[in-house]
Amino acid sequence: MNALTEPQKPTAAEADALRAAIVRKLTYDLGKSQAGARDRDWFMATALAVRDRIVDRWLSATRAAYETGQKQVYYLSLEFLIGRLLRDGVTNLGLTELVDEALAPLGVDFEKVRQAEPDAALGNGGLGRLAACFMESLASLGIPAFGYGIRYEHGLFRQIIRDGWQQEYPEDWLNNGNPWEYARPEISHDIGFGGAVEAVVVSEARVRHVWHPAEVVQAVAYDTPVVGWRGEHVNTLRLWSARAADPLKLDAFNYGDHLGALADRVRQESICKVLYPSDESPAGQELRLKQEYFFASAALQDLVRRHLRVYGDLKSLPDRVAIQLNDTHPAIAVPELMRICVDLHNIPWDEAWTITQGTISYTNHTLLPEALESWQVPLMERLLPRHMQIIYMINAFHLDRVRAAHPEDGRLLSSVSLIEEAHGRRVRMGHLAFVGSHKVNGVSALHTDLLKKTVFKDFHALSPDKVVNKTNGVTFRRWLQQCNPGLTGLLTETIGPRFLDDAGALAALQPFARDAAFQTKFLAVKRQNKEALASVIRASLDLRVDPEAMFDVQIKRIHEYKRQLLNVLETVALYDAIRSQPTRNWVPRVKIFAGKAAASYHRAKLIIKLAHDVARVVNSDPTVRNLLKVAFLPNYNVSLAEVIVPAADLSEQISTAGMEASGTGNMKLGLNGALTIGTLDGANVEMLEQVGPENIHIFGMTTEEVAARRHEGLQGAHAIEASPRLSEVLEAIGSGVFSPDDRHRYRDLVEALRGSDYFMVAADFDAYYDSQREVDARWASSAGWQQAAILNTASMGWFSSDRTIREYAEDIWNVPVR
């Protein structure tokens, strides 16, 4: 279908045909009658019928890639936060109206059917959602691609809030089956762990190394088609499930040891049970490393098998294959590809290294030390002995080159070594990914600049052309067209449908920002979305909120650097101000939080508890007169985000400057007409450039100022003493005003702010509070607010993931784009 060509209105015959297909699926695939079918059954039947319309395009796209010799992209990610897929597939295929007309005579509501689909629990946050957006853009741009990850049976935990505390429960998204995936039991690869390495003498000049693993787990493929916009191209998301090579020790079972007979199977298949198992224990660390090697090895074996079948040898791999490592999780792919080349295909070391570097590229997503993974050398030697040998070899050759160029520079050698020696010997996986890649990219201009100046400073000096920037983006199909159909319809009516194919066309909306009639329509769409979110809040929390109030939203993983704590402190300060100045013309506000804390991140979980304690006090205080409400929505996921994002008035992007790599929630919220309050961090910097300083609220210290304050060793106590407002807030929290059942609950939290204040919560508090009052002043002028909101939507075109993927294709992968 050509760009801008609108799908024809479906005929009665087409609707009848699809309806018949859905009923057949219901009857013969699910064994259900129409009378007995529930929403979940109708979802399964509809999904299976829609999937049938994808398959021919999918097989054709896969076949064409090999027939034409197109270079293929393989995207390795530990997370793919794909969310619900029914509406995604229906929209991209242009079948929305047809599906509605097919279901209506059956008395079936498509919206209820859509909501019966569980969220695929395959990711944690921005990293996984970015991977999902990238997969959709790869298909939309016609780039042949495979996504490789793990088919987690439970994925990230389901968050339950009990008495304000987060509790984690298994997410059962696969319990009733997954209609989108195709099991591929015939596609499996053996993944080894442990054992020993045998050196086999081949000749006087050559020794071949043979790894004899102590344990072998099978990686079995499950494929999900990824439909591009307009359905013109379909790619594959291939997820690996762990299967024990020997599922039952029959002799043990027959002797009556029924549990022991299954012990090996349980241990081996635990690899794909849960996303991000806690690494607080040695067993948890081992499982995490197993997961990373499991899916990286399966991916590489799979793509090498496919490449050899078509091209015959591995010498052409860099010309036909681009492997992108999404963060450090798949960094073990570097020694694994070397092992495949050298040990399994007898390729000389130097040639294998050229193949590896020419094929792999690496995206860095963070400057946080805990996220730049490192593994203890003894663990690596025990679990992956051959890979540890290869890493030693890579490091030796790498350091030889550095030493030759910079003789007697011991500090440099220590800095760029793949092995850290200072605090127990550890393998630095970020260093390994850097050395093994031909390109390394950051995910915003600021982040990339910081990569060059901080964690990869010495590497950048050695290879000044290797680090490039690729600012993140989001798919507008999901985050505008699907989650905000009201705004999409208004935009289409106002500027035409071109923006559906070219996100840059949103700029045509700018002249309408001052148009009073358009502002009224824009506001009406926002009001409708806010009413929908208010209904969700009432159903989830039994809390009534007024859609006329400002919806102030912070939705993201709970982490100290993302500074939900700063938001909560400002909430308390605002609460105190409203009570002490009741006659002031306060702007009604609803503070909306959502996000999960890592199961072992106790400080983040305490912040969740504080948010709930504050909400309990504020929401029940009649003196506030509904001017302030606080809502923490549990179990944040893609589907919940699709309700919150279109309803947000204010987007909280308040991370400590220099610590957020990019952010993508900022883009989604801005696209849907929310104004941003934020620091000069991550992609906020580029958002400021796109929307203009008059349409965004920037506050707080810069990256350089944060670094200087830390270097000077300034304590949070200095900022607290200088701020009577903050002092009062911390005194109230620390003394138990919000926790009368445990007056010391937040004492340590408050003392941490008085101490190093590493995340600059105290240091930035006054600037944040003042910026929020500027937001209030803007809200008081509806026309002024709507103008800025419209300009935010009009200025977000550059943040499309299509633009990001085009840049990857041109600058890193060297693949053509349709």
C-alpha cells in the first residue's frame, strides 16, 4: 500500500468472511460455542484469525530477504516489552474497521476482546519497550530483522501493593496460551555450561580447543511475527525457551525418588522462568549469567546456521549480518562468536576477530556502575571456561596494541583492561562489548557525550571514531494512533493523514497552536482521555479524582536517580502550603505515580511506601478540599501506560542530571500533548531544542554542576539548612507524621538526604518547587497551556523510532531502508 493511501471501507462480504474465520477458530481451535464463549475466548479466536492474515506476508518477507541477499539485522535484547499485540496487528494491517464490523453482529465488543489479552511480561521498562519500538520500526521500514530474547514463563513480577508496601508475585501471562507465537520444536540449539576445555594438538603450529560442558540445556525457538505499518513487511521476534535435554531421570523415579528425578530439569528450565532473578545471592548471580549466555549463544548459533545454509561460509558474515547488542546483557556474544568461528569452524584467530568486530555493534544505555555489568572471574571460569580463555586472549591482544601505542602507561592499561583487578578480579562486560564492536552508540546527545568523557573516556581516546550517537525514539503507531485515537482523528482532520507515514509531518500542526477553535477541540480530546484514566483510578484505588484538575504524571521504574522521592517531597510541601494558605488560588492537581521497584532494591521499595503513606494522609484530609490528590497505580505495564500517557497534562522527567541515558516516556507524553517539567538530562536536552524553551519547564543543576558538587563533597545538609520549606517537609517525614504506626520508618531516608545527597534531591528541591509554581501559573491560562501542549505534539516528530532506526541503518548497520 502506498503512503497516504487510506484503506478502503470494508465490504459486507469481507466482514462476513472474517466473521466466519473468527467463528471457525472459536469452534475448531478452541472448542467453544458462541453461547459459551467469554471475552478471553473471543480474543483468542480473533487473534488467530488475524494471525492467519499475517502469515503469508511473513513467509514472503523472510524468503525475499534470502533470495535478494539482503543484509539482515539481528537485535539481541534481554527484554522485549511488547505489551498487547491484537490492536497493534489490526491497526498496522489496516483492519480496525473490518474487525469491528465482523464482531458486531456476534454481539462482541472489540474493546473488551482487546482488554482480555494479557500483557507479555517480557521486560522491565524503557530498555524493553525501546526494543519493541525498534522491532516495529524495522518492519515498518522494510529492514529484514530478527529480534532475539528469552521467552520468560513469568517475566517481570506482578506488583501487588499491600498496606503501601510492594509485594512481588509471578506474572502468569502464558497461563491461557499465546495465540501470536509459533512453537518451533525443530529449531533448537544445545547450550553448554561448566565442564572442562581440552587442548587437542592438531599440528606443531596449531592447537584446537574442545569444550566439554558438564551440563547441556536446549534452547527451543518460539516465533512471533512483527507487523510493520500498512502490513507491507513482517519480521520475526524469536524467543528462546529452556528445555532439559534429559527431562526425567527414570532410574531415580523408579526407585521412588520422584522429586530427585526431576531436579535437573527444574534447575535447567529455571533459566526462562523469571526476568531478572535477584542477584543478591551467588545462586542468583549464576542464574543471571546463565540467562545471558543462554539467549546470546542460541541467537548466534541460529543466525550462523541460517547464514551458512545460504552463503556457505562465515567470511561474508559482516557483509550479510548486523548484530546489535542492546546494552551489556548480551556482551557474552563477543567471545561466543569467536568460539564459534575459531573452535567450531577452524577460522584463524585474526580473521575471526575481524568477522566478530565487523558484525557486532553495541548500544550503551547507562552510566550507572551497577548496570555496566561485571562478573567475578571464578564464576566465569566455572560456568563458561572456554569463554574465559577467549576473553583472556582478547584482552591480551587488546592490551598489546594499547601498550605498543602508549608504552609505560600503566594507568591506561589498567583502565581499558577487560579484567578489573582492584576489587576482586571481575570481567567488565561493557569493556568487552566495546572492544568487540565496530560501533558503540549512546542513546541521546548528552549521554553519548558523557560516554566519551566518563566510562569510555580512555577507549574513546584510543578509538575516536567508534562512539556515535543515536537518540532513542518511539513508535508513533503505538503511542499516538493506537493509544490516543481521539487525538489521531483530530490531527487527521486538521492536517491530513500524512503524519501517519511521516512523523515529521506533525510540524504542520504548529500554525494551529493559537487557533482558539482547535484549542477547544484539543482540550476536549484530553478531557475524554482524563475521564478514562479517572475511571481506572477509581476502579483500582477507590479514589475519585476530578478530570478538570491537572494530571501530573511520573511513570517509570522506581529508582533513586529517577527521583520519585523529589516528587513526593514536593507533594508534601504543596500539601503544607495549601493547608497554611487556604485562601490562595491553588491549582487543583492529581499526582499520579506508577512503577515497579526491583525486588531487592529496598530503598526504592521504601519510597513506594512513602508515596502511599503521603497519599493516605493527603487524600483523607478534608481541609485540602480536593485541591490535591495522590494516586499510585499498581502493576505498571504497557497497557496501563497506554491509558495514562494520553491523559497526562504534566510529564515528570526529573532525574538527576547526567544519570538518565535518554528516556522514552518523555517522548510519549510530549507526543500526546503533555508539558514536560524536567532537568537537562537525557533526551530532555533534545526535547528542549525541538519544542523551544518557552514550551518546557527546565529546572535544577546541570550535569557539570552535579559533578562539581559531588567533587566538592557538599552535603545535603547545606541545602536543607538553606531551605525552610524542605526542612519542614523532612522534619514531618522523619518524625513520623506520615507513619504514625512506625515513627522511625523514614529516619534513614531523611538522614541520607542530609548526608551525601548523591542524587541531589535536597540540592534541587527549591528549584523544583519553584518550577512547579511556574507550571501552576501557566495552567491558570487555559489558552496559554493549550498552545504549549499543541506545540509539544507538533514538535515531537523527530522522536519517532523510524528516524532512530534509519540512523542505525545508515551509520552502523549499512543496510538499505525502504
